[in-house]
Amino acid sequence: LYQFFPDKRAIVWALAERYTAESQACISAALKDVRDAEGLKQAFSELVDIYYQLFLAEPVIRDVWSGTQADKALRSLELADSRA
């Protein structure tokens, strides 16, 4: 694994980028047809259910998120990415 990544931080960041891209696509799809507050409420509820099922099916996502939160540099990168 380290022949492709220089260190653990790079591995965690690559995984975080992948899951973030999937997450953004999921959120965009859920919100694309929202026209009012009731639609937003329904979409949000569906997203919570989707994320709950995803975290049950893919426990590594929780570990990746924890890894980004535990590392100050990765937290900064994640914050910058979320604002882009």
C-alpha cells in the first residue's frame, strides 16, 4: 500500500476524498427536485436513512471520518474542501 501512498495520512485522505465525492453526489441527487420546505424535510429524512444504512454497511467510512477528525492537517483539508 505504501508504494502508492507516502504515509497513513495520504491513505486516509484518499479514502476521505472518495467518500466525500460519493456523499456530495448522493446529497445533490436527493436535493435536485426539492421545491419547498416540505420537500426539503422529506429529502433530509431520506438522506438520514441513506447515511444510516451506509454506515451500517460500510463501517470503514466511520473510521475514515474519525481519522480525518483526529488529524489537524486532514481536518483543515476537509474544511477547505467542504467550502469549495
